[in-house]
Amino acid sequence: MSAPVHSRFATTDPEQAQALIADAYADNNLRISGDTSDFHFEHERWAAGMM
């Protein structure tokens, strides 16, 4: 068993946020609407492998 892996991602670019969600979670699409001038996205997770 390997040690858990921690990852953290932050962006102010809505397209980068959408790409991260699409890549990390198959068949998911982050929808963003409205004014994105103050957009901020943060994602943090621990990957522990197969359970």
C-alpha cells in the first residue's frame, strides 16, 4: 500500500477549473454562469488508492 497523495489546485480561470473537474471526475462538467471577473476555484484532495 502506498502513502496517500495530497493535491491542491487553485485558479481564477474558469476554463482551467472546468478542465480539472472533467479530468479528475469522469462524466462531470462544471457549469459556470454569470460574471466571472471575480471567479476563484479551489480544489483539494487526498488520493488513497484503491479501497
